[in-house]
Amino acid sequence: MKVHDLRRLVSRIDSVLDKHLESNMVEYLQFSFRWMNNLLMREMPLKCTIRLWDTYMSEPNGFSHFHLYVCAKFLTKWAKVIKSLPDFQTIMIFLQSLPTSRWTDDDIFGAGFGGVSVKCLFPKAVTAVAGTT
């Protein structure tokens, strides 16, 4: 369900990115399932993961709701690069090995703050994409 919610949210934030993924037959399940199940732990250095999770703990429903906004920001952060990639294979290789190995607290702060920005822009997105409003 969260993977589908992510797609709906990203389509509202950057419909061109969403359409590029769709036109290249990239399903959100193919890359974001790991993001949802591992809470982005495998996508960045451990100290960044700890910093991100600290942010989750400071947000109401951080792990269950705010994580969706962070994942949306995380994906759209790479939108320019993803849109330049020509096909399924190159997109998937990029998404499965994002250039985050040298990320610092500043980078993860940007992702967390970006999640806050997305949440402010789409405050009811979690309930809206779930169809409960």
C-alpha cells in the first residue's frame, strides 16, 4: 500500500518524473519496496540513517506517515538525473545504487527538511492517497 501511496504522491509533486518512470516501465515496487521495508537504511551511510530516524521520532507518526514524504523527496531529489536516463535498465541501476555513500548530516538534513516541505505542501497526502478523505 505505501508503495502505491508513494507513486500517487510523486505524481502530484513531479508528474514528468512519474510519466518518465511509467514510459520506461519502471514500477515503483521495483525500487521503493526496499525503501519502505528498510526505512531507507540500505540507501545511505549508517550515521545518516540514524539522523533520519531521529527526525522520524520527532514527527507525529514519523515512521508510518512521515517516511512516505521523505521517500517522495528522496526520489524527486534525483529527478533531473532519472529523467536523463534513457531506459529501464539504466534507471534501475541508478535507483538501486544511488550516490549517497558520501552523504553527511547536511545531505540527510536536506532529505528530512525536504520531507517536511512536501508534508507542508501536501498536508493530507497520506490520507488522500489512502482514499480516506
